[in-house]
Amino acid sequence: MTPEPKVSMHGRRDERGAALITALLVSLLMLAAGGALIYTTGMSAANATDATAEAQAYYAAEAGLQSAVTVLRGNVAARAGLGLPVGTKVKNNFRVLNLLTTSNLPTDKATYARLSGWLPYDGNEVASRVPLGNNTFFQLSISDPDDPTRTSLLASATYVPTRLLITSTGYGPKGSLKRMTLMVSPATNIEVPGGVTLRGKTAGGTGTMTFDLGTSNGRGFLTDGSKPVFVTTNAGDETTVTNFAAADDKSKVVYDSPTTGDTATGTAMLPNFLTSPAATEQLITDLKALDTPTDNIKIVEGDYNTTKSDTGGILLVTGTLTMGGNNNFTGIILVLGEGKVVWKGQGDVTGAMFVVKYDRTKLLEFDAPTFDVSGAGSSTITYSGSAAQNALTSLGFRVAGMVEQ
């Protein structure tokens, strides 16, 4: 019989409880790992919730911009109490949107334009917002970067902003907030220095400017006071215009003051599209791109005689323009290319006119224009900044830029 070996416990008494300690250490590690997993999962859920709230605020701000654009496009009727007839719609009218009396309700406490007269704000206090549902809102602010304090807007009934800043603040759940700013301007920009701008010939151009206003009773060349009636681009042409207006035998013609401006002497500006024949051609191209059956542009390639149907907007003629038909026109008339205007019969023009002559096949130099209204009878040409700007804004608008803040 083989005796069983004896296990000696001598020297191993210090190892008693090691398994328990090991189990506790492993459990502690597993608890830490589980806790980290739970924490990470919780943070991910919180981040996802915050990201969703931020996204909701972003889309609320975007909805605010879209709502302002919808008003600007004339697709929203004025609310009751605005001061405009109920149901009034404005299309591309920058002045209406920026003027407090036509942008906000009279009960609105805000000191800035925000379209409370057009959009359903939830109250009349400054803090009121337009609700979108699901605890999201937006609030608008409209301003003119060229007239931020509205000084010009309030001082003149004819001032029309040439661009607008539309800022939309979007509000989402959990205090999330996003702000977006959109700049809009007319679809095309035609700088207007005065009533009738006569682009003089450049160094290599040909001819001498023909300028005849006639002596008929009742003819007037007027201005709203902000800019001159006639604008020339060189001193010689300005002298011609001034001498004609001052001549004794022209005393039956009525003039406002100032009578002339000259881009050469710095008393008037030179529009960008008149810096070169190529720039003028680019304007023609741009206007053709905007020309649709429902717009406010009329483009005639070649000679044209006006009729009573020509009442306003933008009229572009590349040949000789003969004014007649006893019609009144409000807006901008562009005679580009042939650069010749002949006026027969009665009628008034309110806004601005440009007479520019150059060879459209060569685009090298400007030649001397012709402005002959000696047969116009009883008629007036009145520079009106608001009429010119309204003609431009009626073409629609373009987004000049957008930023997210």
C-alpha cells in the first residue's frame, strides 16, 4: 500500500484570501469599464440631443430668411393694421421692407424693421418671435448697410435702398440659437448719376455731340433735387449743355437747379457700365438674360418709336429712339449703340435716361451722342431717383452674399 503524499501547508498561510482579492480587482475593473461605457453612452445621447437642437435652430433661421424672401417676392399680403390696405403685396420694394411704418405693425415695440406687418409674430413686444412648431421660432431684422441709421430713408420720400441686409435668428430647443444674414440687391445694378446721362466720346471717338432742346413752350427739364438734370462725361459737352440752357432765345425752356453735372470735373459719377464699350455690352447681355415675358424690361434691337403702351420699367434700344405717341414713361431708358434720341410730340419721362454711342462690332471707343428733343412740344424730363430705383428693383433681386454667425 502506497502511502498518500502529505501536502505541506507550511509557508503558504500568507496566500489565504488571494482569490478574493483577485475577484475584487477584476470586479472593480469591470465596474469601471461599465461605468465608462454608461458615461460615454450618456454623453453621446446628450450630444445627439444638442446636435438636433442646433440643427433645429439652424433650420429655423433658414426658414426666417425664406419667409423674408417670400415677402420680397410679393407672395405675402399685408396684415391688418399695418397702415397699408389689407391684402397689399409688394414686389422687390426695398423701401417698404426697411421703413418701420410699412414693415412693422404700429403696436410693435421694435425700433428696427422685422416684417411684423407681414409675418405672424406671436406678440407685439420686442421679444416676440414667429413660431414654427416643435418649440422652434425665428426673428428677423432688416437694415440698409448704406443707411444704417435710416437717416436718408426718413429724410427723403424718394430714397430707395440699393441693397438690404436681412438677419434671421433661429431658436431651437434647449436654448439653441443660430443667426444667418443675407444680403440682397437688385438683379442688375445701373448707377444713375442724373436725369439724362450723355456719354461723350473718348480719345479715339468720332463726331461732335448734337444737343438741341428746342424753344417750345411748356418744356421742362427737372430734378427731384438730389442729382442734376443733365450729366456729361467731358468738360466740352458740359459747356455745350450749359450754354444752350443759358441762351436768351431758349428762355421758354424751364430748368431746375442744378442743371448739369460732369464726371470729368467730379460733380457727377461715371457709372461702371460706361467705363468702356465692352462694359456697356455686358449690361445689354445681363438685361437680355433677365428678359422674360412677365418682366418689366423691353429690349429693341434697332430703331424704335415709342407708343402709349410704353409706360414704365426699363426700355433698351440699340438703334435710334424716337419718342412720340404722347406717352408718359416712368423708369429708365437706355439708348445704347446708335446713341441717338429724337423727340416728337408730347409726353413726360420720369426717372433717368442714358444716351451712349459706340460701334457694337468693334467695342473700341465711345463716339459723340445725339439728343434732339426740339420737336417735343409740351413735355418734361424729370430726374427721379425713386422712379429709377423702382424700375431696377422691379426686375427682381439677387443674393449678394450670406453668412452664418
